[in-house]
Amino acid sequence: MLRKLFLLTFLALLIFSCARSPIVHRTQFIILTHQQEMELGNQAAKAILKREKLVKNPKLVERVKRVFEKLYKALPDKYKKLYDWKVYVLDNPQVNAFALPNGNIFVYKGLLDFVKSDDELAAVLAHEMAHVILRHGAEKYSTYEVASLGEYLLLGKLSPAYRQIGSLLYEAGVSIAFLLPYSREQEREADEVGLLIMQRAGFNLDGAVKLWERMTKKFAKEEPPEFLSDHPLSKERLEYVRKLVSFLKKHPEYAKKFVLPKLENS
């Protein structure tokens, strides 16, 4: 009887926690409310800022904030108001960046040393902003919470890029589920929506192609940067980005409407 009741409760949770994304048009399983999403992000940001050092070089910080502000202003009003959009630059040599579900984005100094232009930097920032808008962090959290995986066990599943941050959050009693690697589908969606944000902000979409091409070429035979351990590249993904960039440059109306085109064989 108890088992039957549990199964009915579990099925009800699955049904009522499914919602269709208005942007990518697929059903997402999310057990968090928007308020809970924000609270989780706020807790994580507080723990990170308490332990991690921020870059003090005003020129570097100003550059990141300038690009970030331009992207933020290009967002549809709905998404400007939903999240606490902020960007921080961590004094860390890793080539990495990540977003929290509350809209806080953390960029590592090593990434700034790697990018060659504001367009390339915008590609990374817009990609992370897309993860927030698409609620990918909440989606990951929901999947692993329902799977009843303990936070300690999740530490072993984190990519090398996030083990230090994950340990920090674990010690602070903050969930680390949203630091787990994104699925291929989520990465593809963030690529797509990130390009829409870039184009709305007036950045050159070729910057995204150049960034991923350089990363693919540079790290083909050597250990990839931490960023790629959580955002893995593939020939198929790179080719799709090229294809989408080419299409969006010819059809800017998709970015204006903030809707995704359906490409053949995509």
C-alpha cells in the first residue's frame, strides 16, 4: 500500500513538474519554483564570493562588464526582470565561465587571456546567459534531486572545472547539482539562444565561430581547458554553429523576435 502511494505521489510530481519551454519548444522537468531557483543561486553566489578572489584590475573588470551590459540590454524585457543579472571576474588562471540559476555569471581570468576580441567574449557570456534563461540549472537540479543522489556523491560527477567550486559549495551546505555537466541538448540550446542574444546586442556572430574553432584546433592534441570539460566540443556541434550563424546573418528577424529557426538536418 505504501509503495503504491509512493508511486502515485512520484508520478504526480513528474506530471505537475513538467512544463514546455516557450523558446526551445520542448518539455522540461523542473521541480523548482522561480523563487527557489533565485534562492539557490543567491546562496551559491554568497558562498563563492566569500571564498574566491576577484580580479582587481579595473580595466579587465570594466571590459567584462561593458560587454555583459550590452548583452543584458539586448534581452527581451521579460528576462531582464526575471533574474539578478550580475557578472564577476574570478582571479583564477583556468579558461572557464559558469552561470548560476539566479543570473549571476562568473568569468575566470584565464578566459580573458584566451579570447581575442569582445565578440568572442560576448559569445561565452551570451552562452551562459542562455543557460539561465532556459532554466538549465534548475533542470539539472531537478533531475538529480529526483534521482535521490546525495550531494557528496555528486562531487565525484563534477567535471574538473567545477570540483573546487563544488567542494566549496558542499562545505557551505549549498546544493551543487546545478554545477553538473550540461547535456548535449542543453548545450545545443544554449548555443542557439546565445547567438540570438549576441545578434540582438549587435555583436559579430563570427566571433562565436572563431572562438570555438580556435579552441577545437588548439586543444585537439593537448589537454583541453576547464571550460571544455563542461562544454565539450564536437565536429557536429561546431558545424551546426557555423550553419546557424550563416542562417541568422541572412535572417536577423529571428533574433528580433527571439525565436529559433528550424534548420534542415539540425
